[in-house]
Amino acid sequence: VVERRLQFETERNQNMISTMAARLSDESKAKQEQLEKLVIFGTKVRTCANSEIAKLLYGWWFEAIHNRMDHERALFEEQLKEQRGQVYEKFRGAFAAKSTMGRMTLYFVEWRKQIILARHQKQVNALEGQVASLQGEIAVQEQAKAEAQAKADAEAKALEVEAEEMSTDAELFSSLDSLRSILDNGDVALVKGSWLIKHTATGAALPRRQDMPTEAFWQPEDTGEFFDRCQDAMQESENNGSAPWLPIMSISWRWLSEEHPDSEAKQLVVLSRVVAAFVSHLRRAKGHLRLLDCAVLLDWVSFYQLPRSRDEETCFQRSMKTVHLWYGHKLVHKVMLKRLPGERKQGQEFLSYGERGWPTFEHTISTMTAPEMVIDLSLLNSNNDMDDWTWKREKDMDDWTAIKKVCSIHSGPMPPIVPDAFNAMLNKKVFTKESDRDIVQARYCEAFKACIGNAEELDLSDLNIGPSQHKAYSAVFPYCGQVRRLQLANNRLGKQGAEDLAKHLCRLESLEMLGLEGNGIGDEGIVLLVDAVHASRQLTELNVDRNQITAVGARCICDILPKCGRLKVLRLGNNNIGDQGAQQIAQRLPEATWIEELHLAGCSIGRPGIQHLVASLPSCTRLTQLVLHTNSLDDVCIQSLSLVLPQCIDLSILDVGHNVFGDPGLTHLSKALPWCTNLKVLDLSGNLISDDGVIRLARALPSGKQLSACLLSSNQIGDVGAKGLAAAIPKLPSLEILYVDGNVLTRNAGYMLQVAWHKAKKPDTCNFRGSTVEAILF
């Protein structure tokens, strides 16, 4: 930089000297030109003079001028020389001074440079030390990161294994093979029900497993044929549409002493009668499949008891790893004997059923997985005194159907208890062997994760969940990461329940269906829920029927429709959203073309609302179900609806029952039906339709080759209309249901319809809306 600055100064000084010399040269040239002009003027004067005097005067004047000019010229040249010298000396001095300063600057810069370089070298050395230190730390961090990654991979692999085990465990609780595999290794033994009945007749107490006779158990060579017959029975139940069950019974009872659970055989007498009733029922229901005896699991005779040999101890420890399966299996009957009839508790002689650890575990896990398979014999109590009770009817003990009817738990699915809550509850219970507490806690946690945590469907409907139960039920949701269908219908969630639910919905990443009908959530609850619903990316069905929602809540739901790209089914029925709510829905439908089912039954929609809906329906190109049941649709509304139905080419269900339209509206609808080639269900019940409208409908129906159900109940149809329907029946190959009950048909008209139905070889019953119903009603 200094060298470039000195070069710049030198060039500038040279330029200044050159400029000054040029200026002095220009001034000298000007003086020279002036002198030459004077000489020329004098020459001219000298030439032009005619007289001698003039010549003398001009000569003298010319000489004087010439001398003066020579003098001035000499003086100018001297001044020019002096000025040139001064300028040269001035600039030479200035240049010399600047050159000296430049050299000094160079020395200073060099010295400064050395100082800066030394300082920088010191900083570089320090930085190199820091870099080395950082490299060491990075190496340590990389090693720690690699170890953490290896640990994470191991944990992920363990989680995958655990997930596979959980999936397998979930199948274990409903699979027949899981029970067969446990019996094959001999860790658990099942007692034959027939042997138990015979032994009870002797009046002797049951011996422990090690002392039981061989013929008392189902042997490995017998279990194969037994389970094959069980498989046949399950297949038969599936074919009949009934719930499957196994001829296996697990008993939950109290140990009345540490040495023997029932030394006086009092509990055995009661259980034997229940087993006898079950065997009698089994022989009547499944005897044709050669299922003539049942299998009973009773801990005293099914597991090895103390004192145990080394091999028996090994088998016992293995059996404890699957003990939860016998009480949680969904196809096994669980019989609970909590107290004996006529028994009265005296002092602290023994603990009750609910105060013990094992019975608490057995009851909790049984009611969590399959409450419908639980037989609670305490429900046979004839009074409210649980310390002293008798049977309601003695004969109930000999009839399995009566026992099931009286002793089954009818409260629907029981509330699942999370492992932490169960452990807290278990800490208050008593175990004969304290080491059993850890076993019970571990088995319950496994069962909970398999049946609840890994469940794809969680049904908590009809449990009367109120504000006090919100916290307990909310604790279940963090475990339900795999749930796809969550049903909370007919509870009392309200605004507070909706707020609690909204906090957990975002964790249910696989949720596809959310059922909240009949909870009184209201507009305020809907406002709290919509953001959580929007966060559920996989949600395809939202059911908020019967929740006291108005147009305000409907607007909140509609605002998220364009953001829920997977939502296909929207149920808003039986909410007072009115025409304003229908208008808001109509405004959002064009932005939610993926909607397939729209349920607006009982929403107080009239002409203004239906006009807005009609305008938006053509944009719903995937619409398959349109339910406008129980509104205020008159003939004008149906006419408007008929104009757009031909554009809904995928529509399969049209429900406009229980409105106020008559023959004019049905006439317009009949004109649109030929265009609805995919229509399968047409519900026109509960309107003002008479014979004229039905005749026009009967003429239009044959074009609907896929129509399977036509509902015309509770109208004003007479014999003429029935005749038109009878003529149309043979032309409808897919028709399986025809309801014309609640009209003004005569007996002859009904007989005419029945004859036409049978001539067309139509079925007498069919499956409709999830249940078996009669095919034709008149």
C-alpha cells in the first residue's frame, strides 16, 4: 500500500511540474509574438516615411522600442528562469520530503507488520490449540453419538420386537392356538368338568395339582381332538352370525387359608353346580359337534403348588408368564365366586374378594378384555347385604342360560384402567406371597398394552362418562397409539370432556374414525375440538350427531373441511343448525370435493337451506350418501334437489324420509331417478305420498338396476299404488327390501304385493343396516 501511495505521489508531482513548465512556455511564446508584432509595425512605419525627419523620428522611436523590448525580453527571460528554478526547487524539496516520509512509512509499516504477524502467529497457535482441543471433543462426541445411535438402534429394534410381541400378544387373547400351545408344554393343566362334578359328590376337598389323579386332566393326546372340535364350533358360530365362545371356564375365587383355598369344599359345591349347568348347556348347543365336556382352569389344581420340586418350580414360573391369558382371553368364560351364600364375615378372620391381590387382577383383566364373558355369581344375591346373601332362585344355579342372564355384566365395555392406576390400586391389596405382586403388575401391563395399547378399535360408548371420570378416561388415550376407531357415543362429555379429549387427539396419529354422538358437547366444545380434529391427518369419519350444535358450531366444523383432505364421512344429524348452518356447509362443500357421505338428518333445514345445498352438490363429485331425514323439505325443496341429482352419478343412498313433500315433489324426483344408475337405497317413508306419486315412481324404478331397498312406510299409499309397485317388482333384479307398512293398503293389496314378491323369487329376510330384517312389510 505504501509503495503504491509513493508511486502515486511521484506521478502527481511530475504532472504538476510539467503543467507549470507548459504554462511558462505559453507565456514566453505570447511575449515573443507581441515583440514580433512591434518589429513588424516599426518596419512598416520605417518603409512608409517620406521625409528624413520622419525617418529620424521613426528610427529613434523604433530603436527605443527595440531596446525596451530587448530589455523587457531579457528581464522576462530572467524572471522565467528564476520562476522555473523556484518551482523546480519547491517541487524537488517536496518530493524529497515525501520520499523521506515514504521511506519512514515503509520502515514503520514493516515494523508494524512484524508486530502484527507475531501477534497473529500467537493467536494462530492459540487457535490451533483450541482446534486440537475441539477435535478431541468432537471425537469424543462422535464416539458418544455413535454409542447413542447404536443404543437408539438397539432400542428401536427392541421396540420393533416388542411391537411384534404386542401384536402377537393381541392375537393370543383371541386365538385358539395360543391356548393349545400353553397346554402342550404341560405348564398348565385344565380339569375336566365331568370329573369335577363327580369329585364334588364325594364331599372331599380338592387336592393340589401334584396329588390330582391323571384322569382328572385333559391330557395332551386329548387336547388335540378337543381343540379341533372347538374350532368347528367357532366356525359354526361365525356362519350363524352369533358370537363365538369356547367350552373353557376359568375360575376366580378367594383362598380361605394359606394352606388350602377351600379345605371344607364349600366353594367347590357352588362352582360344581355352575360347571354342571355349563356342561348341560354345552351338550345341548354343541353336542352335534361331539363337544360333551368342558375344561376348567382352577389355580389350586391347574398350577403346581408348594412345596415344589425343581422341575415343578420351573414349570410354575413359566405358567406365571401366561396366567393373564386365561383371565383375559376373549373366548373363555370367566366365573367369579366372590362370596358364598349364607356367609357372614366375622372379625378379621379372612379377607374379602376385593381386598386380595390376585382376585383384583383376575377381575380387572377379565372385565377389560371381554366383559360379556364374565359371570359374576354375586349378582345372584337376593338382598343388599353382601355379608349375608342367598340365591334369588335356587333353580337358577342349574340353568346356564339363567346364570348368564342374571350374572353377566350388562354395563357394556368396562373402563380400562391404565397400568399406573392399577399398580396404585394393587398397592392397597394383600398378597399371601409378596413376590406375587411383581408378577401381577407385569402381567397386567402386558395385557393392557396388548389389548388396549395395540387395539385398532376402542369402544367406550354408553359408559355414562361424566366430568368426574374425564381424567381417568383421558389417561387411557396416550396408550392408544394404534387405535383407528374411537367410539365415545352416548356419554356426558360436555365442554370439559371435549377440552380433555382435544388435548390427546393429536397423539392418536392413526385415528380414522371419531364417534362423539350424544355427548352434549355444544358449540363451545366443538370450538375446542376442531383444531385437534384438523391435526388428525388420517381422520376419515367424524360423527357429532346429537350434540346440541347450532349454526355457530356448524361453521367451526365447516371451516376445517377444506383442510381435512381425508375426511369422507361427516355426520351432523339431530343438531339444530337450521338453514344458516346448511348455508355455511354449502359454502365449504366446493372446497371439500372429497366428501362421500353427508348426514344432515333432523337439522331443521327448510327451503333456504336446501337451496344453498343444492347449489353446492354438483361440486361433490364423490358423494355416495345424502341423508336429509326428518327436516322440513316440501315439494319445492324436492324439485330443486331433483334438478342436481343427475349430476351426482355415484349416489347410492338417498334418504329424504319424514319430511313434508307429496306427489308433486315425488313426480320431479321420479324424473331424476333414471339418471341415478348407482342408487341402491331410496328412503321416502313418513311423507305425504299417495297413489299418484307412487305410480310415477313405479314407472321410474325399473331403470335403477342396482336398487336394493325402497322404503315407503307411513305415507298415504292405497291399493292403486300397491298395484303399480307389484308390477315393478319383477323388473327390479336387485331389490331385496320393500317397506309399505303404515299406509292405507287393504289386505288384498298386501297379498298382491306378497305374491309378486315371491314370484320374483325375492328373499324373505336380508341383512340391512347391520341386522337381519324382513324383506317386505305391508
